[in-house]
Amino acid sequence: MTDISILDQSPLDDGQTVRAAIERSVKLAQLADQLKYKRYFVAEHHNMPEVAGTSPEILVTHILNQTTTIRVGSGGVMLQHYSPFKVIEQFHFISNLAPGRVDLGIGKAPGGFPLATKALQADLNENASSFEEKFHLLNQFNQQSFPQGSEFAQLTTAIRNEEVTKPEVFLLGTSINSAELAAKERVGFIYAYFINSNDKALKEAVQSYKAIYPEGRMIVAVAAVVAENLEQLEKVEAGRTNYALHFEDGQKITVNNQSQVDLFRQQSTEKFEIEEKRIDVFTGEAHQIKDAIAKLNVDGDIDEFMLHMPVHDAQLRKQTVIQLAPVNSEQLEKEGII
């Protein structure tokens, strides 16, 4: 059976406080733990009113302390803002708190708009390393695999002498290039199908990744919400549209709504073209969603699916987690577990 996991962006529902959103993320993670989901990832966003998660490393630690078996990780740390060594120091330290349960997902995007990016990178050197260079360095720090004679070979973290399992690293992406980078670095890859719902692009990314790194873990993150009536379907429909901003240098950033497009335009000096896109959200009854997800894995090369629930309704998110659970949720309900 293909493993199932969860990606939680800690959304702020209407009128909700950040503290309440964090508490709901914790409760959803505890439910996922009971229902035998494989892992629970939390996101990083900056200066965005719709979501609460600015510090995945803190929320990961908080959730680990309140769950028992589920793996918990970042989905992901936006590496362009940070020192690779500091990120590994943090996650090696966290790994000592919950050995064998910590994952480190790394993202290439900024996780916010130009003003927040400017503030986060205010002290970075203008000649900073490329993302590919920083990602390679991060993996060297994680595996402590520097060549003999390297000045960084003498650095130590909170994991010493292999007494604790190192965090499993994943790269988040939507392209063949990202898939190949993950494979060459010999780390897991999470294809964000909820951003790029192109079946051909997905197949090419999976094939490219597995061709280079056959034993690597290939995860596909899909948007899915169990909706059983018209009112619930309308709530899902409200979150189906996003906008791809295409820049002159070839870069692309995806935002969730028109107000975010307007905010980005106010804060950016760069010119960009706007592409309105429909998010491919698997919705309907649980069996319909399960069938749709299974069809993505006809070749059997996808090792795991990760559920992203793009709806500002905590009850719908909970309903989805229960009904798409890897175990028989009806039996657990009879036993009083949920």
C-alpha cells in the first residue's frame, strides 16, 4: 500500500488568531498520528495573512513533543534565506528530541512577497551562492561528507558518532530540473502536483528522478478535500484558483489569489506576466478521491502521496484526514480512538 502523509500550511480561518491556528495544526497532527499517516509536514510563509506558519523548525518541534510515532518535518525550509549550516544544526538538534522521526523538507521559493524577502535577506552578501550550491552544502553538512582537507570537515553538530539518526532530507519542486537535482543529491523528492497539475510533467519528473536514483523516495503532494454536499463543494471551489507570476529572467512564483497578485505588484520592481490557473483539487467522496489519486500511480513509481487541503474550514480538513486515512477510520471510531 502506498504511504499517505499530510502537508499543513496552518491556515487562518475567518477571524481566527495565530494561536488558534497553531493549536488546530497540533490537533490535526495528533489525529494523523492516531490514523497511521506516514509523516506530517508544516510549511514556511512570511507576511501572509492567510497562513500562520513562519517558523517550521519551531512548529516541527512543538508537534513532535505532542505526537508519538508519526514523522514530522518542514514542508519546507526556504533555504535561500538561511545558512545551510544553521539549518542542519537546528534539525540535528531537533533529531535528538525525537530520534528517527525528523524530516527536513527544503524549498526553493521565497515563501513570501518582495518586502518580506528583502527583510529576511537584508544582511546577505550580494554575491551569495546559488540555490544549488547551498543545497549541496546543506547535504554535505547533514551527512558530514566533506572531503578530507575541507575546512568544514572539522565542524560538528548535535549529532555525533551516529548515535542519533540524521533527518531525512527532501527537496520540494514542480519540475524535471528539481527532480534531477534531488536525485543527484540522493535525497527524497516531493513533486507539488497541487501547484503544477500537469500529468505529463509529473510523469517526466518521476521518470527522471527514478532513472538517476532508483531507491530514492518519490512523493507527490496533491490537493484533496472530502466534500459530500453542495455547501462543502462551494467552499472547495473558492480556493481552486491561483496565479503564476512569470518573470523576465525565467523565474516563476505562484500566489493564491488576486489580492496577493496586487500586493506582489506593489512590492516588486520587476516586470512579470500573470497566468491565472485552476488548481486541480481532488474532491467529492473519499472513495472518489482515493481512485483519482491511485490513477496518478499507474506505473507504480510513486512511493507516497502527501495531502494538501486548500480550504479555510477546519472541519472539512479534519473530515478529509479521517476519511482518507491509511487505516480503517470506521473501526477506530468504534474503538473510541477517534
